[in-house]
Amino acid sequence: MNVGKRLRFRRLFTRGRSVIVAIDHGSYWGYIAGLENPNRVVEKLSESCADAIAATPFTLKRVCDSMGNLAAVARVDSSVTVYDDMEDDMPITTVEHLVSMGVDAAMAMCYFGGLRSSEQQRKLGMLATECERFGLPLIVEALPAKLIDYHFNREKARGKTLTDFITLEDLLVVSRVSAELGADAIKTYYLGSVDEYRRVVENARVPILVLGGPRVKTFEEYLGLVRKAMDAGAKGVVVGRNVWQRENIKSAVNAICAIVHEDKDVEYARRLLD
């Protein structure tokens, strides 16, 4: 990893792990409850112990005065869930533009095993090359294409669980291939037991950040997932709906940080919500 990447990574992982709150959902859904006013959300996040936010470049431009000391991760691609083939996503900016903005990392999707898998991998490889050139860390959201309905389609996902769509072997493959193609960190799902997921972490060879996915029934359930992910060796989380669709955003983030940064148990973290 070159000097530029190392310096920026230090801002994301100031305490060895990272809690990144994603607010880029508007570029996929258009409207989503909880993100009607991104500035309000970011102001609350700036008062929490979150390390960074992830957003599209022009959302970052609009909320930068509300960010406080939060680091910035910029989404570099998008497709609209209502209208588009999700695998047919497109670049929405350039790495050079992101560097001129002063962001700390780029984030991109990569879908594996679908009809456009070769295009997706080419996109990732070329993007990684540009990020290497400009010293910008690249976080890859690595997903099997068969997971798209669970990840984006709330109706098709209703009543189903993650294991109805993918296996641990899928995560082993997509995380390692992403690293081989140039990912500096990988955002993907948690699945299985702690010992099983440790295989994913160790096989990836780059930091794993566990994504939050659809909002869970109880926040304690999500905290349990975070605890298991940290025990398996993950380096943090990227969370969205499970934070800003809750009434008290600050306390939700601080509960997550208690596990990620202080190695507290779920019960301790849960009490921070009271």
C-alpha cells in the first residue's frame, strides 16, 4: 500500500477498527425513510463516536460543513433499484475528482457470478488501478449476484434470511477475488459461526468490514452480529438503516462503537441505548 493510501487509511482506522455509517442509499432507492434530511443525520453522527460516513460525492459536498471530524468515503458507482438492472451499474465520478475533494476512500460495488460478472470484475480492476495511481484506498462491496434481491428488493426478501440466498463459500470466493483485483478493504455480509466466518476474514487478506444490510427486527440482534464479527477478526462495520432509521442515532452508533472499539459485550452496548 502506497503512502497516500496509508495516510488516508489511518484516518478511517484511527483506533485500529472503523465504524462507517453509510448514507448513500438515496442513489439506489431515490427515497428511503430516515434520509430525507442528510444534513440532520450527519450532524447527529458528528456528535457520536462514528469514524466516517459513506456518501455520493455531491452529498458529501452538501453535508461537509456538518461532518465535524468524520472521515469521508465516497461512493463511485450507482444504479437505481426501481428502474435498472443492478449489475449494470455505472461510474458516477472519477478517482481524480475524489482526490481533489479530499476524501479518505472510494467505495464501489462488485457483483460476482451474474450475467455481467466479467464486466463487474473489469470495472473493479480498472478502478483499483486508478486508486493505486492516486493513493486513494478502495473499499469494495463484494456481493454474489444472486444476493441482489435480498440486498435491494424488500418485497422479494420479505420473510427470507441471508442463507436462503448465499453460503459461506460464496463469501469466501467474492472476498478473496475482490482482494486479488485490488480491493484495500472489503464490505460484505456476516454469515455463520465465529469460527466459520474467521475463514472469510483470514482468506481475504485485507480488512473485512461487515455491512448492516436490511434493518433487523431488534437492535440487540444487530449488536449480536457485530460482536460475532469482531470475534471473527473483522475490522469494523459499515452500517446504515440499522442506525439512521432509529429514533436515537447517536446512542445507536455509540452502542456499536462500544463493541467495535472497546470490545464490550452485547449487554453492555445495549445499556447505552437506555
